Amino acid sequence: MLLPLVLVLALTPPTSAMTVPGAEHQQLTHLADLTTTGLVATGHTDPADWAGLTSAALPVPGAVPGIQIDGYFPDTSRTNTNHGWHDSQFVVRLPDRWNGGLVVTGAPGVREQYANDRAISDWVLSRGYAFASTDKGNTGAQFYRDGRAIEEWNHRFTQLTLAAKKVVSQRYGRAPRRTIATGISNGGYLVRWQLENRPHLYDGGVDWEGTLWTVAGPNPLTFLPPVLRAYPAYLAGEPGAHEAMVAAGFPAGTEFLWDYHHRYYWDLTQRIYREEFDPGFDGALEAGVPFCASGTPACDADYSYSDRRRVAGPAVSRVALTGKVKRPLLTVHGTYDVLLPISQDSDVYAEMTPDRLHRYYRVEQGTHVDGLVDAHPDRLRPLAPCHRAAFVALERWLDGVRPPASATLPRPADVATCPLS
């Protein structure tokens, strides 16, 4: 069980000697409020980094005073220009009232280290956890230029976890009693990978729609090209196009989300991740041609992972998931996710994982980013309440109370709640 908050305060040593092990640079600031309300006011977060990830209704807790450490580890790539620094940036937050725990997370998508501030940091800090987040070592739509970029994501998450544990010990005079990994999308992938490959660093994890990479498939390179081919035909009213969309994993009932994802997600995601794993597909081009028509030479809409597996497979294998988690893991994923379709992702991953260490909650009408709930409140529900419910269930699991069985969670009357059973 976590330490009572009031007992930790008396154990707090001076902060003058606090350093992040391995950091090339760090800046330590005492702040009256570590939540996004205070951080926006003092310039210690970047609202653009978390834009669109949460619904407007997601509450912000009251002020949490404490220490924020911003910095970076040694790196040679420079996709993250926040603060005028280079890549491998991190943020560590240490509340004055500590519960004995540490939460470590990585950015979703190719965002920066502040991406989880609204969705995760605010809430866990309000519960007394220390919090650490990494930019994963490379950011932005040209992340693939870093070379083996996704492998670096896993390394940077491990690096920050080890460093954050040391900082927590310096700040509070003792090591964290509990360390939890959590994250959204690509950040959820990191949770899965860490619990499979670095389980000794964590007590458990909560995976919010993590990306599934497997050598044999499915993976994003198997389901994005079919939808890029089918969607223009669907718009043109061609026979069989709707059926092709559904067959690719994009279920009937989600059509209202397809245009947005076609414009902003499917094409870009396919091209930049294909460039990471199979840069030779389009010759000298870098990440292909945006929105190329099927039939155009070297068009990503016609990419066939099965045909290119001999080339792309070895690169995927270096970051692939096996399902062999060695610490308790809870997964939440929306049935209306049309970026990482649930049938091609978490449904598959749940079959790969041992039942005794995994709980899987399929969230009816949840989609990939909660920001879309504001545009479609009658047809979507936010996943943040389900992530929080799963997090609490993990806390109880670690205290010896087994969580509710895996289930599909129907939409509740109040979408600000998420009953797990």
C-alpha cells in the first residue's frame, strides 16, 4: 500500500543537490501549481503539445505545489526544438505531498514530452504521484530521420525510468514504493514493450490503445494501405468500397469519422512509419507522395507489407511485441478507434497476453483521441475516464484485489464515468 501523504512530508530532504542522472542539462523550478492551470500561466508546459488529446469537459484538479525539472539527455538529433534544445527532452514533476509512487510515460504519436500533461499528469499528480515523461528521443513527422527511431523510443523510456527513480529518492529520501508505466497510442506501445522487456523496473502498467507491431502482422503497415485505397472509392460510391473499409478493420457505424482521419491521420501515418521500416520502397523519395492515387508508382496506398516483409520485417522485429508481459497490465481501447482499429490491435494483443497478468476493457464508442468527443458528443465517449478507472483497478490489483474481468464496456448514462464491470 502507498505511504500516507502526510507522513512523506517530514522525510523530505533539501533539494539543492538534486540531479537527473545522465542528463546533459536540467532546470529545476519550484512551482505553486504543477497542474496545467499553473503550468500554462508560468510557461512550464506547451498546450500545443496536448491539443486535441482530451475533451473540453475533462476536469483539471486543484493546485498541486511541487518541483518541476525540465532537461535533456545527450543526443545528436534535433527534431524537438522546445526551449531551443535538442531531442531526448524530459520533464519530471515532484509534488510536495507525495504518496510514494512514480508514474512514467512517453509521448503519443510523435509529440513532445508535455503531450500527456492534461490527460495523465494532472490527475496522477493530484493523487500524489511523482510524474516523468519523455519525448522518446525524436519527434515530428520526420522522426524517421533519426535512424532506428522506434528502437530509441524504448531506450529513452527505460533511461528516464531509471533516472526518475533516482530523482525521487533524492527528493523524498527513499525509492518509490510503486512505479507504474502508462501512455496513449505510441505511448501505450511503450508500456507494452517495457512490461515485456524491462519488467523489473515497474510494478505494472496501464495501456491506453497502444500501437501493435508484430512481424507477421497485424501492424499499421497491414491495415492502412487498404483503407487508403478503399476510401477514395467509397467517396465515389463505387460498389464494394464500403465493404473493403470494414474488412480493413474500420467498422460500420464509424463512417462519420472517416473523412477527418483520411485528411489528418491515415496518409501521414502510413508514409512516415513506412519510411521508418522500409525506406527503400519509394526509392529516393522521402516518405512518399502525400495522398497519391492508387496505381501511381511507389504509392503508399499500394504498399503491401506481405510482399515487402523480407525488407521491412527485420526492422519491425527489432521493436515487435510478443504479448509476454511479466507485470500486471490493463488495456483500454475504443471500439470506434479508426486510426488503430481495435480488431487489428488490442483484440489481437489480448490474445497474445497471459490472462493472469492482463485485463482488457473494450470501450464502446471510444475513438482514438478524446478531442473528437467535443464534435460528436452523441456518438462518442471519452476514454480518459476509463483510463483512470483502469489505473485505480491496477492500484488495487497491486494491493492484492484482482480487477474486474476483461469486458466490453457499454456507454454509461454519464460518460464522465467508466464502470469496469
